[in-house]
Amino acid sequence: MRNINRRESPRIDIQLRCHVTSPALWLRNTLYTENISRSGVLVAWHGGDETLPLPSLGQILTLELELPANHGFGQKCIHCQGTVLRATDSGHGYPLVALRVNYMDFRAFHDRLHVTEDVQSPAWMA
């Protein structure tokens, strides 16, 4: 019996730095993609020594994937919104989170994470 690849779009194995910018699950840690396609993203869900909370199945997340810098155009990112399809063990001590992409856009990347570290959260957000 032959194994059939049911993918709609080919995937590319690439490690890009990504940041969760979703209000429902704000992570200050930098994550990395394992692979990406036109319809999905697989993210290695670990933040170094820190254990990160896993998103729930069906949760909608917003990610910014940093693209390699091009000196003529400045740093760009892929801004995408996706739905969590599954979380599986990678075999390396951290989970892999698969997202189905609902929306994808290319934007200028501004490292807002360092800016937010300088601003303290109001008391009602603590």
C-alpha cells in the first residue's frame, strides 16, 4: 500500500524566530518554527529552561514570524493568525504546536517585545 500525502501546500523545514502576540496567551519568550506552509505552521513550544503554558485545542493565536533581514527593505515578518490543531511531544522534552493558518500578511517587524518589558503592567492586569 502506498502512503499518500494529503497536504494542500508543500511545507518548508525552516527555523524562524516567532513571537506570540495574541492577547489571550501573551508570551515574552521567543519560540521557533519547525516548518511552515501556506496553510499551517509547526512551532517548537519551549522557552529555554522555562515551562510555557500550552494553548488549548481550537484556540486562536496571533504570531509574528521574523524573516531574515534584507538591508534594502529592513526587517519584515509574517504576521499570521492560526487555530491550534494539535500539540504533540517532540521527543526532545518540549511539545510541538500545530496551527492552521487563518490569515497571513507580510509586515515590517518592530521588536515590540523589548518595549513592553520597559512598561509595567497596570494593577488590574496583574
